[in-house]
Amino acid sequence: MAKLWQRSRSADGKSQLHDISLTDLRIEKPSVIFLSGYFTTDNQPGFIAGALKRLEEIMGHRPAPHNEKPVDLYAWSHSSLTNIFNMAAYNLRPASRASTAAYSLAQGVIMPLVAKDFKIDGDGNLSGTPLPLDEAKRNLRNITFFGYSAGTIVGQECFNASMQMMQKIGYKAEDARAALHEVALVSAGNVSRPSKEKDRFTTLYLVASNDKIIRAKNRIWAPLKTLFARFARNLNIKKLSATSAFISAAVTREKFEWRMRDGKTWKERITPLIPSWTMIKSYHELPHYVTHDENLSQFAKIVNFSLTNAVNRAEDAAAPRLSPLDLIRPPQGVPANDAAAYASKIEKAMVGKDVRI
């Protein structure tokens, strides 16, 4: 079955993966959960460790003083490559579909934060007492999902599963939805259906207009509200709802990216998702969406800044919920010149009503 993982280092510096028990889990401080791509399965520890390393790198780029604040990092693995059938099933029924894996994720991550004494008996019956709405909202501010590719489907299924379970233990639908708005989801290489997901987690959808995986998905499902992404060459940002925004741009043909970690900078080849001998470029690779390298992608820094802002929101429980456009603002601590350049890029990309960043 699908699993949740953390990474640590042994005394001799070797990386160690830890399978986290969803039954015993209770998240009590800011945490980012990487809902990883299609090939990151339970039996691929190298891919799981790689996902966690990349997440550590992203969070390590937070500007001071944010990068000194502790954040728990997790990665989700899929049970097997048959997950592709689950992706199709979700896109057929996005309003209600939730896989067994998504129920497990919601049971372990969401439900203990919204219910007292939440339990599931041997027959699958749920029990628990709904927490006061303000307390549930405060707890859920600790949860940030970062979804990539197939993981973006898991994020949406987790919402559906959470809504269903919260109502079974006594939440009103409107209260369950209001609480779940506090969960942030940064959805990169998105393969779900944004036009059907407007009132869920506070969500950013990042979609490359020349991403062939997403184009193939759109030819099947043709979500009307995302059609403009097929034609966007320059960065475009459109607010879809009070809880969601759609970000699109074409990514470059560059085969390398500049990376930074622990004060070191190096140039690294991007491993193609589709073997290079096929002569087909997918443009779906993770670096296109998460890089700091402005020469590689117009999405540069958006994921890093969004995850930084999402993690920081747990500090002030009384503050209003962040809007999706609040998530993409340059965080405090970014050098003034860099912040101004980034803010200018974002403002120029806004589609529709002018929004100052």
C-alpha cells in the first residue's frame, strides 16, 4: 500500500528512510508533505529519498530568518505503477472519487487534527468528536501539501476523502469545507481538473503550456477553464476562485539547470522523463517547476516562495486565511532588489483584474 516517509542521517552521514505509521501520526507543527510523481512507488527507495532530498533543497532556499525555523518534511509513495488507473478514475469523477490510498492519507494526516479521539474499527466504521471549528482550522494550518504529477491527483482525492469522513463523524458540510480551506496545496505539473476543484484546499496549480503529459490529459478531459494554458507562452496567472489560482507558462528546451544547496552552486543535467532516444521531450520534469534558475523556467522561485509562505501561516492563528495570491508573494527576508524583480514578474503575469503583489 502507499506509504508516508521521512529521511534522516545516521552517525556516519548515511541517508536513512523511515516508514511513518499513519495510525500513530499526529502533526503538531508546520509540515510539508511531498505527494510525489508516478514512478515514486513503495519499492523504489532511491526515488523516495530523491524526492525528500529535493524537498529539503527547496525548503533550504527559504530566505532568512525563515530557513532557521524547523519544518517536518515527508514524502508519499504510490503502491505501484497501477496508480495510472486511479488517475483516470479520479478524472472521471472529480467531485467524489477518493482512492484507498487517499483515504489512508486523510485518516493519518487530516482527521486527527479535526476530531477528538478519531478511530476506525475493524469493520471500517469511523468514530470521533468534531473539534470546535476554530481549533480545527488552526490545526490544519500546519499542513502543506506539495503535489507533483500523479501526486496532484492524490491531493485532490485527499480533499474528497476528508470531506466524506468529516461529515460521517458529525461535521456540517459547510464547516468541513471551511476547515479544509486552511490546508495549502501547491500543485506542480498538475494533472487533475482545476475547473472542477474551485472550493477545496487553498491551491496553486502550476501547468507548463508545452507539458506533453498535461496536454494529453487535456485532450481527453478538456477542462474549459484550463484551455488558455495550451497557448500561454509567457507567464500567466489567473485566479480561479477564492481558494485557487492557475499559473501557466512555457518552459525552455534547456537540458541543464543551476542548483544550489548548502552554499554550493552547480550545473546539473535534467533527467528526461521520456528516454532521450525517443527524441520526444515531455517538458513534465520536476525541475521545470521547482527551479530557482530563471533561465530554465518562468516558474522559477514560485514554488519556493509559496511553500515558505504556506509554512509561515501557522505562526499567527488569528490571522486571516491566506488567499492563493498571497501564497505567491515574495516572503519577508528576500533582498529588496530580488523581491522587486520577482513582484514585477508576477504582476505582469496577472490575467483579468489587476492585483498588486
